Amino acid sequence: MITISTVQLWVHDQDEALAFYTQKLGMEVRSDVTMPEMGNFRWLTVAPPQQPDLAIVLMAIPGPPMMDAATAEQVRALMAKGFAGTVFLTTDDVRASYEELKARGVEFTEEPEERPYGIDSGFRDPSGNAFRLTQVADAVVS
């Protein structure tokens, strides 16, 4: 069986991302390893505590030789627009989670709103990555 274990998000600043994901979103650190033999490459992962089989890599945008300057700038531009991908989070009570995250300093781009598939809201992390926080309607869950 194939399962998803790890996903990656580009971040501008790993320390800023780490603070956001742990302090504001309530995730926990899964690994934080710096490898001097790889030019001090930092492997930093976080995840929701209740999902032990999943990790999100908070990956710094690399320079040459891994990524040329033009490509790195394109990635930054897409992130700034919120178009470098979207992470979908679900909750049993989107309005309560919305209020909890707002109280922790998460700035939402969209307040919770009724949709055909449930109640949906949106926010972005400090690097511009888009997030959807959704309470999925019972009729949609299979």
C-alpha cells in the first residue's frame, strides 16, 4: 500500500515558520536537524500531534546549485501571491477553530462561510503559503 508520509512547503525563514506552525497552529516539531556536511542544510518538519504518520517539511528556498537565482525568485513570487500550493486543514468546528487561531495571531484572508461542501475559511502563513480551514459537511464525507 502507498501512503503519504511527508509533504513540503517552501518558506522564507525556517525559524519564523517554525514559530508560526508550532505557536499559532499548534503543531509539533517532528525533526529539526542541521547537516554541516551538506552546507548546513536544515531538515525541519512539523505536524499536527494527532497525525503521527504525517510530516510537513518547512523547506528554505535553496540557492545554487540546487536552484538558480531566477527560479528561486519565481518561487518567491508565487508564494507572495499565495499560489505555490494550498494546504487543506479540516476541523469539526470551523468557527471555534477560526476564533482560536485568530486569538493566537493567525490573520485570515477569508472568514468562515457556508459552501456546498461545508464551512470554509482561508489564511496564509508568513511565507505566503495558502491554507483552507474547512468543516466538511456530513453529506460530503464518505
